Amino acid sequence: MMSIVEEYLEQIPMWATKKNSLADIRAYMEALGNPDDTMKIVHVAGTNGKGSVCAFLTSVLTEAGYTVGTFVSPHLEETRERFLFNGEMVGLKEYESAFHKVKKLSETMEQKGYAPPTYFEFLFYMSMVINASLRPDFVILETGLGGRLDVTNVIRHPVAVIITSVSMDHMEYLGNTIEEIAWEKAGIMKPGAPVIYDDNYPEVSAVIKKRAKELGCRVYPVSRMDYSVMERGEEYTRISVRNADGGQLVLDVPSIADYQLMNVVVAIQAIGIMRKCMSCYIASSDIMVGIRRSYWPGRMEQVLPGIYLDGAHNTGGIDALIQTIIMLERETGKKVHLLFAAVSDKEYGRMIRKLSEEVALASVSIAKLKTERGMEPEVLAEEFRKLTDCPVETYSSAEEAFSHVLSVKKDDFAFCVGSLYLIGEIKQILSRRKEHD
């Protein structure tokens, strides 16, 4: 049964027709006592990988003995997943207390003529209340959408800024070129704050460096040249990383996904800057153990033997996923079964084309999502049938589709992709089945 808190949050519009200005958001923050001004905040933006980078940072800092508050999105099963303390969901008491405080604040501000917070704004205020109460040593803050106009960009003094990989997504809000989108992401940069960024795409890097020069920020680029793969296991990848101190670290990354390796290296560079510029004591052993123990659900997560959940839901994410699938195909010779779903405001046609043309699919199962934003399975199926000769079947629910995939997969691979809504539904299915075992 949904709690009163969840019921209230669910009825807040996800997308407002008019976003509140950063000036209005600052008014809300002032009413809360400007909690951000006393926090050591690491601000993270990017199209893909930012949640994973937040998870790696949180794990390493916690291993080093620091307390860490983390605000991430979206959630997969319940809203409280977005609010972490030392890598774990905050307690129900802190969560509900923050909710009631923000609800009361919202009512007071509306009486003063301010617009009510959007869904994400409400959650951001809750995160500020929670962290003001718990007083962690560091706050890892992930942007929601874009950067420049995102509610999280109300913060004034981040201790570091991280920009992960940037690709085409949310074009209706952020722009129609990679440079325009990069400019929006670079909007979280603040004067003097060090900037760690994914340097693999020259057009993105040019935008970041230009903005950094204007603001007097030191930049720390990270590219694929900063690490090498030493060994691949069934559930991990061992890499050698060149860190910010110029030394080498050997790390066991708990993922087989190539794209997670860049995310790890970006996080390691940020840790190096924190050691160097903020006098943080973080031993190499803390980094090694922190990375090995890190966990970020729904990102190339193996939930059953050979069955992976991956939240790729844009072309950049699908490109990264395909690299890993091709590697697994090449190394094992196993077939690939696909469980797919998508929401209507994503470029599902381009995702389907890439998957159909670049992966030798053995079968495709398409699920109907519970969300109203979900695409009709038959529409998606028609797109696949134009591009692949493998069997393409549609199902009225994620549970039916998942059951079918389990029955046909045998000893091969199955990947569940296309939407984080799909990943959340499958996680719930697995939780129910575990309870009944």
C-alpha cells in the first residue's frame, strides 16, 4: 500500500509547464536557512554515467571514513532510494520528517505568491533538509535535467564539479546539437571550482574548456588513455588507472560493462583532486576497496545467471551498451535475447535501429510499461520487424515478457534495456519472486 508521503509526491506534476527560476528557488533555500552554504558539495552533471560516478565517489569516501550524503535520480522502486547516507537509503524517520518540513514550506511560500515546487524541486529541497540534519562531511549532488537551469544549480560554492559523458538526450529542453547540450551541462561550473570531465569528445571538451577559462576554473580532463584493461572476469573488470597524483592503481571494477570503466576513472580523478586540493586523507587501499564494494542498480546489473538489467534509454547509453554486448558475443559465442520497452519522449526509433543493426539478436520481447508515458509494444515491434529477421513478440506486462525471456534464454544472454521504468518493474518482479521462494 502506498504511504501518505508517496501519494502526495505522486500527484506533484513531473514536468511543470513553467520551471521555477533559480531566483525563486533561492528564496525557498533562504527559507530553509541556506543549508547548501555550509555543505561541501560535489556537483555532478552529464547525459550518461553521472549516477554511477556518484555511487563510486560515495563508496570510496565512505570507505575512507568520511560521512557522505548523496542525492541521485531516478529511483527504480521507491522514492527514498534517491536519498542516501553513506551509500544506504536514509531512514524512514529522516525521510518523512524532511517531507513534512518541505510540504509546510511549500504551503507557506505559496501564500507569499511563489509557485509550488515541481516534483524534482520538492525532492531536492528534501535532500537539503536531510543533509542539513545529518551533517555529512561531503554531499554528492546529481543534477536532474541539464545543468544550467536545473534546480540543483542553485548551490553557490561546490568544492568540485564533474561532467560525465555528454550525448543527445532531452533535446526539447537542452538543444539540438551536442555543443548546445554541453553548454547546458557546463552551466553548473562555478568560479574557481575544479572541473573534472570526460574528455573523449572534442566538441564537448571545447565547450567545457571555454566556460572554464571564463570562470577561472582549473580543468582535469579524463579519457580512455588514462586506464587499461588487465583482466576480465565473469562479474568484474580489472584495470590499471593513472590517477591525479601521477601514480598507477590496480582496481577491480564490479562490472563487465566497458562504459563503467570511464565512470570509475572520472571518479578516481575527482578523488585525486580532493586529496590534492582539499587535504582529504584517502588511502589507495580505500580507493581499491571502495570501488570493489560499490553498487549501482540497473546498470549492467546481473540479476540472474546471464540476465542483465541496463538502464540505457538514449542513443549514447545504447551505444555504450552495444560495445559490451559485442564483446560478450565475441568472447563467449553465446546468443543475445533482448527484452525492450521505451517511453514516448525518447528516441526509440534510433535505439531500435542501433540494436537491430549492430547486435545479432536471437529474439526480441517487448513489454508494455505501467507508466502512461510507455510506448505501445506493437508500435515498437513494427520498428524491430523492419530491421531484424529474429522472432519479435509483444507482451501486456513486463512480468509476462520477463517470464518468456527466462524460458527461451537457456544458457545464452538476455539484456533488459530501453527504459529505467522497465528496470524498476523487473526489480519489483524479482523482489516478489524472492519473497515467495
